[in-house]
Amino acid sequence: MEQNSDAGRAVARVVSVDMAVAAIVFALGALVLYESHELGSSWGSDGPEAGYFPFYIGLLICISAAVVFVQSALRFRSDAKIFVERGQLKQVMIVLVPTVAYVVGVDLIGIYVSALAFISLFMRFVGKYGWLRSALVGVGVSVTAFLLFEVWFKIPLPKGPVETLLGY
């Protein structure tokens, strides 16, 4: 594997990631608070309303996230621990980007064609297998999955234009 001088350079510090995750968790907690309040988060005449329990869970989530955010902010200048380096992030992205493309592809062109493309291209470019072997494995897995789910078990999975042309 080729290494360049940037491979060990820090991309993110632990405190930065802690703060970002705390902000995201706080936003999710705030969403729970809002939706729970819309449902009714107080005590009604016959007991707690539908949003009572989720409201207080959302409140605890927001408080916890705020505490983590403040703790991280207080350590921001003094804590230089590295969360991820450039080389490590590159390895994660090599898997993450094709996986996200596969998930989007399932919605656009169906699971079987997306699986064929994902498996074949991943084998070719990440695994360094030849085009023939990569294509054969991709086709084999997709055809096997199609037969297993659609034909034998009668479990419909997301399909796209190719399956429509085949009458499914």
C-alpha cells in the first residue's frame, strides 16, 4: 500500500468529534421534545398523555448532550488527542462511499442490480480481483438472492427497471 507524507496527519481531534456528536444528539433530543409536546406532554385527567414519557426522555437526552458539549468545550484547547488520521479516514471512506452509493442505488435501480454493481466494483477496485471474476461473483450473488427471495420464498425486495423488463 502506498503511503504519502499526509497519511499520519490528524483530520479530527477527539474533542471536536465529541462536540459535533453532542450537538447532533442534542438536536435529536430537541426533536423528541418538540414532537412529544405536540402529542401532549403533561398529565391529563386520566393519567399521562401520549408524549409525557418521551418528553422527559428527550429532556434527559438534551441535558446529557449539553453536559458533554460543555465538558468538551472546556477541554478544547488543552486536549490534543487525535480521533482520526488522514490514512485511517481514507480507509473508512473506501468502504463508506461505495456503501452509501449502494444504499442510494437500491432505491433508484433496485437491490439486485445495486448488489451486482457493488460486489463487482468492490471486488475489482478494493480487492484487486480481475474483471471476469468480479463480474461472475456479482452476477452469481445477485441471481442467487433473486431466486431465493423472489422466486422461492416469495419475499418482494426493492426492484428497479431491469426487474420490470424481466416481468417482476
